Amino acid sequence: MLLATLAAGLFAAAAPSAEQRATSTLGRADGFITLSDPAVTAKLAEELVRRAPGITVLAIDDNSEFPVWAKDRTVPVRYVDTDWSSPLMRGRYRLLEGRFPSELGEIAVSRALADALGLRPGDGLPYRWKRDAPARIVGLIESPQAHAAYDYLAAPGQLRAWPKTGSDTTNTLPASYGLLLSGDAAQMDTAQNVISERGLHLETRSNIAASRTMIEREPALLLAPGIVVLGVIAAGAFALRMRRTRAEFAILASIGVPDRDLRYAAVSGAVSASVIAVPAGWLAGSLLALAARPVLPRFTDKDTAPYDPLLIGGLLTVLLSVAVAALAAVLTSRHPAELPARERARTTPRDSKRARLWSPVLYGLAALGIAIAVVFQNDETISAAAAVTAIVSLAAAALTRIGDVLRGLARLADRTLSARIALRAFARDPRRPVSAIVIGSVALALIVGILGTLSSVTAQGRATYVGSRHLDQVEALLFSGSDPGRVEQALATVFPEGTPIIRGTYPVDEKLLKASATPALTPPWSVAWQAGGEFANRTQTIEVVDDEETFKALTGRTWSPRERKALEDDRILVLAPEYLKGDRVTLSMPTSLPTSPDQSDTRRDVGGAVLSDPVDATTLTRASAYITTEAARALGATTVDYSVIASPAGPVPDLEERLVKALEPVDVLMSDVRIETGPELTPPSLWYLLLGLALAAVVTVLGITITSSATELRPDLVRLHRIGLSPGTLRRIVVWQSVTIAALAALLGTAAGWGLTAARNWPGDIPVVMDWTAVSAVTALTIILGAVYGALAAPRRLGNNLNRTEA
């Protein structure tokens, strides 16, 4: 309970509140809209002021990958310029030193950026393409929700003024030109209508608050896994306690105390313990979470949320936890009805008929679950629930046979005296090890299931990933006008010898090429969608392919003889049938640059096209047709190299650092480099919380069961000591029992965890991919902990008196 409360308290402190999240985006404004064209943004601002009199409109320009020049390299920063004196910007950034910029040429940078580059107020940090006009730092700032961010704040209008500053060539960067809006309810409703009429979206404070996850809105939900783990541990602890007090109950029964009163006493004691322990754990966890708040920003790099004691959630958790603990006490405090207490104290426990009768029931339930999962396999929810039920039933059926396994191990344990005595003691009374193994395997199954789910989802994400490049490819875009030959040579120094490096090339109009700032920014020719429907106006780029190496880099496979012949015959190779009508395609040839407010093109039908063999979705995101250089020229186009693509066989160590050193001298910025690392899957924090709680449960359960095992074994150890066994042999007996419990729990938990992962993944056609390194580490940790606990719990000095307290 302490761990669950601590985790919930820390998450509540780390997760930003609705107000904090809204302020980090909007400041004190009520709404925000962003566009890509400054002229359109200006017209929208004028219309908003005209149709909603009294509304406050503040222009704000930003770029998330703005390149600045720091000594010998380019550093991408988050650029924002606006009127920082406006009340609407209060709270978005915190001023640490100096002041906010107010004139062109002045900037404020985040402390993280200043510390990383060794800067202080008064120093300059220029725009990468205007190094002869450095901007002067006038203040240090910090984003409350991103302390480690590289922020670069400038005076209003600075982004649009860069082209007129200095003498360096200017690389035009795509930027966002936004408006912050503030007004009363009527004014904001009018603004919403104006923006909706244009087909745009207004981001409001309420929208941002609603975007929080359920766990962020209700951190107390994180206490729920703690209740489950508490129930498992409580069941084991109470079961062990009942066995340790068996002799005392026999004495009370012998003097006439009824079994009903004994049961009531046992349950009352267990419930009393939970009533004390659970609130104490919740209070201790809350105090630890409160104490951790001052140091939490060092790890999260953001301000903590307002303090929330989680009183309602905590109270419900305490009540549920006490109820779960009481249920565990009731279930573990019941005695066999046919045996009186005096006989129970003397009888060696055996497997009950009830346990043997449970096996066919569990196997039947597993078969039913499998049948339902197969019948309803198209319904992922029902199928997954049925499959998990089947796995749980099979695991429970296997756990009912643990006693047989222990007896089998006892028959095989003849090599050493300590192992033989330890395992045969288990065979005589299997209830104690069976309880410990069951509880340990449940906790380990949860751990392995979580690890399996995370690794399977990650593997599935990579297998089905659709990007603009194939996995592990690196593409250097030539937006700054770099020479492709020099870039090829630079990339060759980064990757192992023999790595394929090709140029990305497309056909363009020669007139637009001359008018474009750089060749790579010239709009390419495309093919038009022919299948009709909602994509009737869609066009997709044409790529130039002159050899098999280029074809393989773009598609991930070699070309077929038919595809090769089509390209060699100067025909258009179409990758998707939706762009082909018979043997004809429609070319879309732009007649204006992307920066022009009026976009237009010329259409032209061309015959003789050929449909390619099937290609993957990643290939289709780049282009829908291939053409050779000769064929492009025959159609009247000029080809330009817009990128250089490297296709290494796998990940390259220190790749980003090596790319920076190689590409900076040829004027390719890291903001223009694309590294296809695949999907970046960040598992929800709840998964890590469950993993931590399960590990804590394993450690706790092993400690409880093994120390209890050593205590229960003490009378036998005294007798063995009387007949001459050495203390070392007695310690090894305890260690053997501890390792056996841990090893069987690890084996069963791993198998059950794999089964749970498979049951969850199968309905969604997700392959089971286990991180066996992590699973092996958890298994080894469990066995090592078992041995360590056994060595620590083993009696160090034994007398010949069974009643003598161990020193």
C-alpha cells in the first residue's frame, strides 16, 4: 500500500494540471490558432477584430526546428517571437534573469540552452543562415513544463525580418504563424464561428484540459493495482500465519474453545492487522510523496502540479484494501470441517480431495475459454478475455499439482544430504511451499506478462511501421542548396564501407527551378488519382529511377524483369492501380511555387504506363510512379536531386554525432536530416507502475514465505542438530528449500506470463516477442533472492531445547 500510494502521489505531482497544460500553450489567452501563411494569418486577425469588437488578438510566430549557430555547429531550438509585454503571455515562460526581448536583434534563451552552450546575457547566438548578424541575449528564461527545452525567444516580427538582415544567404524555413485570442464568452463564440467558416480549428483551454489521459485526470486510479497486489500478499501472509499458530489453536481447542470461535479469532486478528497496516501504508506513502515533491522537478524537468492529497481515492483505497485483506483472511483461516482441532495439530497435511476435484473443472474452463476465443476471434475484446481466462485456468490447474512435483523432486534428491532432507520435508507437508510458490508465480506472471506485452507491441509496431523511408535509412534533404555530390561523400564517411547511398530525384519544370530559392524546394511533377471517390483531387510525386540500386533503396526490394524492362523502355512505372486508367496516367505539372498564395497546375494525359508489382505502404508514401531521366526529359521536365539517402544494414552507433560532424561542412543541418529509427513507442506510465509493484510483490512475498519457512522448520532443525548435523548443513537445508520455492515460482510464473502475453496478442494478430534478456534477469533475480533470503533466515545458533529462543 505504501508503494501504491507513493506511486500515485508522485504521478499526481508529475502530471500537469489542466491549468498548467493550458498555460504552457496559451499563456493567459482563451484560444489559439496556427496557420502556415503569414498573409492569411494577418487577414484572419483583421476579420476577427472586425466581427468580434473588443477581442484581443496577439500574433505569435514559432518554429520547432529553428537552426542557430553555436561556435562550430548548428543547434536546433524552439523559436517563438511575439509581444512579450502582452498580458496574454504571462505564465508561458518564467523569467530567470534579465528581461524579455522587445526590439529586433534581441533574444532570450532558456537556461538549459545557455548552460549547454556556455552562454550568458550579452553574448550572441545567431540564426544559422545569418551568422554576420548575431542576436544579443538579454534574458534567461525557463518553460514551466519543459525545463530542459532549448527555447529561443525573439522580439515581435523577428522571424519575418531575418531575410532583410545581414548578407548571408537565407534558407527559408517553414514556420507556424499563430494568433492568441482573448475575450468574453460572446466574443470567443464569434471567433469560433469565424474560424469554423474557414475550415480551421480553434484550440481552447477546455480542449487542452480534455486532452489529458484518464490517469492524468484521476491519479488515484493508480492505487487500484496496489489493492490487487495487497490481496495476493495478504492471502499468503495470513496462510503462513495460520500454519505457524496451528499448535496454539490445538491447545485452545483442547480446553473447549469451539472451532467457530477460533476461526473468528483468526479472522478478527487478520482484519485488525489490515486495519492498522493499510492506513499506515497509505499515510507513509502520502508523506513520502509529499517529501519528494521538491526534488521531483530534477527528474521530470517540469514544475510539479498543485498538491492533491487524493483524500477520496485514498479513503476508498483503504476501505477496499481492508475488505480484500479480510477476504484473504477468511479464505485462508478455514479448517477442514471433518477434523477436530486436536487432530489437525497432529496430522500431516496431504493434498485434499477438493484440490484433486478442481483439476477437471479448471481444464474444462480452459477448454471452454479456448472454444469461445476461436468462435469469436473476430471480436478482439471477447476473444482476448476468453483466451486469458483459458490461460489462467490452465495455470491454476498446473498449480494444483505442485505437491506432486515436490514429491517427485524429493524422490530425485539423493545426491546431497541437505537437498534430500529439505525436499523430503516439503513432500511431507507441501502446503507451505505450495502457498509460497503460488503467490510468487502470480507476481512473476504479472511481471513477465508486462514485459511480453511491451516487447510484443514494440516488435509489432516496427513490423507494421509505415514511414517516409524504410527502417534504418538516413536521408539528407538538400533544402539549403548543398551540392549532392559533396553530401554523398560526406555520408560515405559516416557509414560502413559498402553501404548503398543513392540520390532522391524527381522531375520539375525548368522555369520553376530557376525561380526557386534552391533546387530541392522546386515543386515536383506528380501523377493524379484516377479512382474517383474522396481522393479525386489527390496527386502523388513521381520519382526518378535509373538503376536497380535506386529502385531497391526506394522500395526495399529488387526490381522484377518486367519492371526493369518497363523503365528501360522509358515507360512510366505506376506503383498503385488507383493512379492508372488502362495504360494512361494523368501528369500534374505545378505552375507556381509552394510560397505562392494561388496554387495551380497543368494536367496532361500520357499513355504506355505499366503497373508495377506490389510494393509496401512505406514506398507509396514517397511516390506513386517511377520514371527514368531520359523519359522525364522526353516529357519536357528537368530533374533535380532533392536528397541523398543512405541504407545501412542496421543501426550505427553514435549516428547523430557522426552526422553532425560530416554534414555541417557541406551545409546540411540536422533539422534537414531524417533518421528512420521506426516507431517511438512510449509505454504508458501505468505499465511501469505495474512492473514496479509486481517486482516489489516478488521481493516481499519471497521474504515473507522464506523467513516463515525457516521459522516453521526450526523444530526439525533442532532435532537434526541433536543427531549430529553441523550448522552448515542445516543452513544449506534452509537454502535448498528457499531456492526450490523461488525456482518453481520463477518457472511457473514465466510460463504463465508467456501464456498471458500470447492470449492478449493472439486476437489482434500480434506476434509474441519476449525480451528474454529481461525475463532471464527477473528469473535469475528471483532465484538469487531466494538463496539470499534463505541464507539470512537460516538459524545461526541452535540449542538442544526446542523451546529455546533463537539468538
